[in-house]
Amino acid sequence: MIGYFSNPEHVWLCIGLVGQSLFFMRFFVQWIASERRRESVIPTAFWYFSLSGGAVLLAYAIWRQDPIFIIGQATGLFIYCRNLYFVTGASSRAAPAMQTAR
């Protein structure tokens, strides 16, 4: 097994599979959350899995030197970060507003 990982091609193949697995988890998390609430829900974990999977896949795309894949993943990372900003910022902005309303 050690010999398998001495080939950079195999190491990067494993990195790509890890990235794809993280990316898949976002759909799984969203599906489970929606089933529990019986409505379409996008939990915060969806965006964290999107960001982590997208970052790993971007590294893989850069290694593969695939400009289409690089552009797609880089654009996605911006969107995932922006959504996490909205999600985390909304909860921190709501807390002071609720305190002043009392």
C-alpha cells in the first residue's frame, strides 16, 4: 500500500476522491435536514461541506491543470463563502436586535 502512495498520480487521485466525497456530503446533509422538517432546508453544514469539498477539488483541478474545472470550483468557493457570511452574519446581527427589542 505504501508503494501506491509513492506515485503522485495516485496521491492526487485520492485527494480528488476526498474532495468529491466532501462535496457529496452537502447533498446528503441537505436531504436529511429536509426529510426531518418535511420541507426544503439548507442547513449551515451544507455550506461548510460545499466550501471544504470545493477547496479540495480546486486543489485537484489546479494539479490537473484543467482551466474549466478551476474556474468552476473557484467561482463556487466565492459563492459558498458569501453564503456562510450571510448565515453566520445573520445570526450575530439578530442577537443584538433581539436584546434591544426587550
